[in-house]
Amino acid sequence: MLKRTHLAIGLGSALYFLPHVTHKYTFIPIVLLTSLLPDIDSSSSSMGRRIVFRPLQWFARHRCIIHSFSLCIILSAILALFYPLFAFPFFLGYSLHLFADSFTIQGIRPFWPSKLESKGIVRTGGTIESSILVVIIIVDIALLISFFI
């Protein structure tokens, strides 16, 4: 999926959980950042284009280990041990990125190194993704309005 779709999904989930978290000022930025993080393995993504991630791309193919719940769970557990405040928003943004990508034609290998794949019918940048984006934006707006009512 495209950056804008991942950000819209991340924003919606962050807004949904916001009333239940104590660290509101860091929660949304972490969710949004980690909703884009799995794409650091792609040189064509907005984050993957950064020079700092190039060496990683030499070793990790796109939608392989970095696009797996295996890595998401390991990194979330490490954060829970050392920076517990960041663990939940990290897990939320990262895992929702993976969940969304599991519906694309390219799919993901959710439990790397297992060869099991999760694929769907959504073409990245296609009509279905655009429709999903519109629905998610409507949900995001409704969640924002609910804060002021």
C-alpha cells in the first residue's frame, strides 16, 4: 500500500486508542512513524530512500524479514523491556502496516522465516486501495470530530 494509506490507517488507530493512553504527545507521532517503518527495505519508499537505510536494503529484500510479524514482535518486546512507553505505539503502527500489506497482491511473509505468504487482491495504488483510503479518511474525520463533541 502507499504511504498515504498507511498514514491514514495509523492515524485512525492512534486516534481510537488516544483516550486510553497516558503519553498522548508521543503516542500519535510514534504510531505514524512506525506505520511507515516496514518500508525501509524498499529504496522506492519515502523512508527507504534515506541514505541511512541503504545498507539494510543490501541484505533484506522488500517484504521479507522487515515485513514480518516475527520482527515486529521481537522489536516490540525489546522496546517493552527498555522503553515501555514506546512499545504499544510501535507495535500498533508497525503491525497495522503489515496487516494492510497482507491484503495486497504482493502480500507479505507474516512469520518469517516461514515461507507461508499472506496475499490479497488489493493492487498498490489501485482502485481498491483508493476506496479503502477514502473510507479510512472518513473514519479518521469521525474520530477527530468525536473529540470535540
